[in-house]
Amino acid sequence: MVNYTLMISADLENLTNLQPQGGCDDSAFAYYFKLKCGNCGEVSPKETCLSLNETVPIPKSRGTTNLVQKCKFCDREGTVTMITGRGQPLTQEASEAGKSSRLMVFDCRGFEPLEFAFYGGWKVESVAGTTYDDVDLSAGEFAEYDEKGECPVMISNLRASFSVTKS
């Protein structure tokens, strides 16, 4: 069992608290990323989608997981389970310091997550208190004008990485 932490970073201009729409543990938010087989090294050609509200039984076990998938190349089966309670929003302070924020932890057995894709369903707040819901980051950026704060707001230079985490 290896746990991988999804870390995100971005340049936030007059914005803070970038996170999935319902918070870092939002059960409806979909995480999209490619998977690398731990047996043969084959990388999935398309992103796999995981959501907390979708669970399936683990074969030959009593437990459940968020994903059971077979490698199309070697037929080895693996699972990915999402571990909640460890995520936090990306703040303006962290962005300005060049730091990343932990979004989600994944317990991966037989697979390694790669290449997280930013799509829709994000929420962010302006420093003036305006909330932007259902932000689509698939284009790699977001820009608006905050009428309340009378300033431009922008998300750019989105980056995501997976790192091995203990426990």
C-alpha cells in the first residue's frame, strides 16, 4: 500500500481559498488523472475519474474502494481509495510563498497516479469577499473583475503533482 498526496499550486491574484466546490472533501467533486500500472508500467491513455460518492466492492474482500481497474496491457488488477480529512484550500499566502496545498490523499494498490487534470467544479474567494462558484479551470486559468473589491482577479500557472506520503 502506497499513499499519494495530490498537491496543487497556482498564482492567485486577489484570490484565496481555491478548492473543490464543496470543500476539499466534497463527495461530488471528480478527480481526473492518469494511472500507471505498478506491474508493467503502462500508463492509461485517458484520465480516470474518481469521486468520493462512488464506491465499489473490492474483489475477494469485504471492503469498498473508489476504483477497481484492470491494466489493459498486463491484466493486473489494482485499486485506488480516497482518504478524506487531509485536504486544505490553496490560500493567497501559500501562493505568494510559492507553496503547494494538499488537496486529497489516495491509497493506491497496483497503480500510481500521474498527470492530474484541472476541470470544472472549483470555488475561490476574492480578497474582498466575493465567492466564485463552479469555476472551470480546464483552460489552465480563470480571470474576472471583482465589482465589490474593484480589482481584477485571476488564477494562472496551475500546477499539480503527486508525492508519496507515509500513513
